[in-house]
Amino acid sequence: MKAVGVGFIFRAQQDSAPLCRGLYRVIDKLGVSDSPDCPLVIIQIPEPPPPREIGKKQPSYYAKGFQYIRLDTLNGLLDEWKVHESEGPPILPWWGKSDAELLASCPRRRWVKIGEEWAAPEVQKREMKWHLIEPLVAMAEAGTVPCIAELDAHVPARAREAQVGANKIYDALHRYYAFGQNKDALLPNTPNSGGKGKPRFGKNGVRLGAPNQAKKVGNSELAGKICDEQDRQNIRDGYFIFARHGVSKSDQFIAFSSTFYSDGYKNENGRRLPLLLPAHQRPTAREFFCHGPDSSDREATLARMMGEGEWAKNFRPLVGSARDGIHAVGQVGSIDASPIDVNLVACFDSTRPIGVPRGLFVREALFGLWCGAHNVIGSPSTADANLTILRAALSKEKVLNRLGLTDIPPDDFPGLLFTRLLSDNGELRAIGGIEACAKKVRVSIEFVESGRADRNSPSEGGHHARHAGIDHKLPGTTYGRLPKRGETLPIRNALLSLFGYERLLWQWMHWANTKQRVPHLVPTEMKRALAGQAYNPTRIEIYRWAEREGYVNKRPVNELYLRSNLLPTYTASVQRNGLVLHRPSSENRVELLNDALFSSDYIEQSCLYHNFAFNEPRHVEVRVDPDDLSEILLVDAQGIHTIPNISRDVILVREYYVADLIASNEANRLNRVETKSEDDQALSDQRMSRMTEVEEARARQKKTKATGRPPGAKVSRESVRENQRQEKRAQLDEATRRAASLATAPTTGWRQSDPNAAGQSASNVVSISSSSKLKNALSERLTKFQNTGR
């Protein structure tokens, strides 16, 4: 049997309880040494990771912490050859060096000062870690803790005292004991810090490299330029342009500086000469020759010289288009977002701007047919993309009727649910909403790779046509740019609400589908089939021809199912009179959009208002179309339920959007702030008037008591009681007269069903033919009335 004691090192060959595979050291022994159940404190020794492999993450090199194991358990594992005695891990070469040897092997520029002496940065890191765990090690050596493993309980307090994270102290403490209480184990794992192969940039206002002489004497303004990625790109481009055989390095650097880092020109001897920026605002010659040879990308250099726009427009290679691989109408669609370039106002106040919305549009990718649109105030999300996809899939009859465009046939906007949609790398790229859309209705959104604008969807060209055809001709247009100096701000000219703008937008899209001539999109087969016939080469005519010929790939849709899955989800508060929506994107703050109220028979019959505990929030999730507030959808275990808007304001139901509800709330809050003084003054006037009237009444009462009636006199109420008796007598006489006049009237339904009932019918009883709760209630009350009169 092996002699197991403190310092004993063993290796576990395989994972077996309670040990995992690895190298261990016994660091403490508790109880009687000869006792078989004597607990041992062990710790796993971290071993150097294998050499770094390309594409693989380097394993961690940290101690796992203290463990307990019984002596007889360890001896049993030794006897079964599941563990065996081993030697300690090889000590890293720099761990065995003295501080002076480490300093001698360290470059002079990396030296750091500790107190009054110079030291290597690795030594500085070791001393910092030792300072963190030195009080804990002293506690273990003094015997103030039962065992070394109990030191972990004191780490959080030490971390708070040292104002560092607890993990730093755990790592240093475990490494110290895992390597046999060796202080050099706190040195870094590698002799040099820093990532391999990663470009480094200046941070926190400090440039890379040793400071120049101006910086050393305290002149920070001449410290030099901190080169970022753009500067390094300039250096690479300049090196490619000017580094030539036979040109000196000095001329190469000066030519580069005059091209990329000049500030205007000067005229000298009749020549126009560039003015260089000051030296501390330009890269140095050393940086130019260090970073210049890194890349010789001719394409990037030409794009840099000509400008990104000019290069992309006239010089980049065109190897494809968005229509590649599309053979049927409705097979692939395109979706994209773009500002509408028009300032809009609130529906209820034409002087209150609500911003410049962004429009989302779905078009058929083969012929560019406009299928659906949605405008959103703020940044569009995948929820807005799903709503636009829903717009394109459903019939447009309801939208056109709501906008008052009853003269436009809904068939001019075919409903298409695309299986695949193309988009650029813009606002709609959010994996959560995309996956939800793909799982629910099997629609995927694919994004064009960066730098390949030739593969962009047809919606890109449609943006320019829409801006030129409608947006830039409306009051309040921004023209897609910032206002020039002295120009009237376009927001002051805003006149249209979102409802008014959408009327014009759908009219323009109808023109683009049915009136705009696109002969270049007419297929040759259609030209051959309609040869000699008069036809209008528009998008809708091409679509109808393709539909007749069977070239349309159209998926069947269930409108209610699509709406319940693609409409945005809103939170609504359950109140006694219906559901009230919460303002979207307000996090945990609840702001009710009180202008719109939704209720139905299902809401009342399902006792929705009583399904919540007293202290629980009375909120439900509903599906809302932010462009149509006439109804919402409630999805529960009983199915999909349509909840109409029961507001009495007709304009609100027909023309309001969610953006208008939000603007109405903000206007009400502003009005409360602006009229706070007037409201307080009115309440103060009312209070003072009331107090004055009361004081005057009290004064009159005191005066009456002093001059007239004795203080203890009681006011008689006999006249009041007499009036009450006369009123009751008159009511009884009237009821008797009516009963006598109806004595000969035909027997009512309730009299026929109760032959034993005595007495005449009450004067206010009428026959109710339909079966209802009101009839039953009246019957019960009349029966009790007759029984009482017997």
C-alpha cells in the first residue's frame, strides 16, 4: 500500500467517482492519520494545454478548486489501478527564473516600475495576485481555519475588501496550492501576453509604441496621430500607388502624405501645391512602411481612389441579378424598407408632426408587381416585415374600402404569399422574427451578401420611382436630404396624416401596376401569343396573362390563420368595459391607449374580467394591425376571436393608426402640463368660494341664535312628513285607477300560465313575446307582487 500523505501526487486514468480524469495533489489531511476514514483535501493540478490548433479553441488552464476524499477510498482506487502515483507536472521555464533573470530576458521597452525598482511585467502580475491571497494564506499557516478547503468561504469578503472580482482570488488561491504552494505559479501561463495574429490599435487616447520626445516632456498635443483602421487602409492604398522601383522611400512617403493628408492648396510660382497637415496629425514614415506592404488589393485601391459610389456604379463587375433562377410568377418576392421622405402630422391635429415614417414594400421579384405596403413610425422590425408579408398575401378589398378608394378594383393587387423573399442587409435582419415567420407560415427571408448590390431586389429601384412619383411632390417632403442653409424646414410644411398619405400611396401603386408601361418586362412568349392584338404592356396585364397560361405559383391562404400568426403582438389591459391596448415598445412601463376600446359578446360571455386573481396584472396578449384599429384578434384555447372596436368616434375607428393613438396620449400629457396653472387656479377659486359661503352661513346662524329662536329649540319636520304621505297616497290612487281600467283587458301570457294567481295585473305590466332574462325577471317580480296583495 502506498504511503499517502500531504504532497502525494497521483493521476486518475479515467472518470470514476469521486474523481475525474487528471492529475491531483494531496494538500491537507484531517483527523487521525492512521484512520481509514480520515478525510483528505485534494486539488486537481492544471496541466499545460496541447499546442494550439488552427480553428480550435485552446482549453482552459485553471485549477478546479478543493475536493474531499476519504483515505480508504483513495487506497481502494490505488489497489484497483484506477489511479496511480505520479510525478508533478513539468515546471514552465520562466517559473524557475529569478526576478533579475526575468528582467534581463525582457525587452527594455516592456519594463515596469514597482516602487523604486524596475521589474518585468510578469513579475508585476505575480505580485498583484499574491497581494490578493496573502491574507488567506496567512490564515491557513496560522491555523485559524479548520482546513485549507475552508479558505473558499473567506474569498467573497476578501474580494469586497480588495474591490476585485471573487474569481480572480479563487484562481490565484487554487493555483498557489495546486502547484505545491509555489509563488511562481502565479506568473502568467505564457512568457509574453497578447493575442497572436490580431491587429492592435491605440486605445484610450494612447498611441502604440514608445512615446516621442514631446510626449515625454509633457507636450501631449505633439504626441502623434493614433492610426485607426481607416488610416491603415489609406496607408495600404498609398503604398500600392506610390511604392515603385526607382522611387526613394522619402518620396513615396511625401507623395502619400500630400494625397491623403493635405489641407487645401497654395499658389507658389504659378503652381498649385498641396498643403500638408502638421506632422502630428499624419501617420509617420515608420507606420507607412510597416503597414503599407500588408495588402496589395488592386480592387480596394481603385474603389478608394474613385469613391465607393463611382466604383460601384461604373467599374465594379456585374455577374448576376435578383431574377436569376426565377421561372414563375409568385415564386420569389422582394421586401425592403426605405424612408417615405415626407413629414406627416397627427390625424387629430394637422399642426402636430409625428415624424417621417419608413415604408416597407413587398413586390413580386420577376415583374416587380406591387403586392403590399406598410408604413411604420420609428425603426422597422421583423414584426413590421411580417405585417407587410401579411398585407401582400391577403385581399386588398378591406384596405381600399377603409381608405375610401372604392373605385380601385382589389384584383389589381393580387394576393401572393411568397415562399422566399429577398432583402438587403438592412433594418429587417433579426434572426428571432425571421425564424418565427419561417416556422409559422413557411416563409423565409434571404439577405443579399454585402457588396453585391447587383443582386438586390426590385424594391431598390422602386424606392427611387416612388420618391420621384409621389414623395417629392407632396408638401413637407424632405427630398431625402438635410435642409440647406436658409431653407424652410420641411416639417413646417407637413399637412398630410398617415391616413391621407396612404391614400395617395395606394393610388400611386395602382398606377405602377396598371398604367405604367413596362415593355421591357414582357416575355417573348407573351409577345408571340398576343401578336397582332392590342394589349397594354403593364405589370398587371403580364400577371394576368401568366395566370391564364399557368405560370403563377400561388399558395392557398387562410386569412384568419395568417392574421393570427403574422400580426404584431400587443399587450392589452382587461377592464370592465373592454380591452385597452398598451403602448408598444415601452418595456415594463404601462401606458394605456385609452382612445380605442375593444369588446365583444365573447369577451363578456367568457367572463374574462373575472379570470384573474386580486393581485395579478389583468393583461392579455392580442394581435393588432397597427394600420387598422377597427378590430383586434384574441387567440386562446377556444380558438381565434375577432374583437371589434366599440368606440363611438367614427373617425377614430376609420382613420386612426397606432401612431395617432400614441400622439394623442402625448398631446394629452402636454396639455395637462400646459394647463396645470389654470386648473389649480380654478380649484382654488372654487375652494375659497365654498369656504366663504360656509362662513357667511355660520355668521347668519350665530346672528339668528343671538336675536331670535332659543339655542335649544328643535326644528319641526312635520310638514316634510305630511308632503311624503300625500305623495304616496297620490301614487296609490293612480295605481288603483290604472288597475281598474285594465280589469277587462285580455289575459297576458304570465296569467295564462298561472291559473291560481289572484288579483288584477299591475298597471305597468306589458306582454313580452321573446324569451329573455328580462321577461323572467319581470315575471318573478309580478308573482311576488300578486302574492303580497292577497
